[in-house]
Amino acid sequence: MQSVTRRYRRVRAGVWALEHLRGAREQGLPISAQLVARKDVEVAVNLRRVRRLVTAIEDRGGRVVGFEPGRVEFPAAELGPDGFSYFCWQLGEPRILYRRSVGEEFHARQPLQAG
């Protein structure tokens, strides 16, 4: 997930830079078309990498629910106390330690019961 978050940040920064380069060029500033094209390719490459990494997570049953904080959820194999639930993990946590019920926000997750 750290790779996804890092690439996502590059995509965001690249899109911001690309928009500013295009705007400056439209205003007549001396921005070369080659520079804009290179930045466009860079953004596209990073976006493809993010998509591949997210697909790898999804192929393992997870779903990315937050790029910036690095949040991933997996459907729980058993029902939680409130019915169907998700196991929740966030970048920086050593392993899956939380779950949340469907309909709850990620921040409302509860610790897994020891057992």
C-alpha cells in the first residue's frame, strides 16, 4: 500500500503541475509543448502504475478506501456483531487489527476481539 500511496501522490502532483503548465502556455508564457508532453506522459505512467497496484490488492480480495492515508478493507469471512463487516487496515499498522460494520465510516472501526 505504501507504493500505491507514493504513486498516488506523484499523480496528484503531476496533474497539478500539468494544469499549471498548460495554463501558463495558454497565457502566452514561454512553456514548450515538449515539456507539457513529457509531464503528460509522466502522469499517465504513474496513473497506470497506481491502477496496477490497486488491481493487485483487489485480486487478493481487498479494496482501497483511501489513497492518502493508505487504507484497505477486506470483507470479513464471518459476521460481526452488527452483521456483515469489513476487516480494516491502515498504512503503518503492523497487521489487521480492526473491523467495521457495513454502513459505518472507516474512522468508526472497532478493535478485533481477542480470541
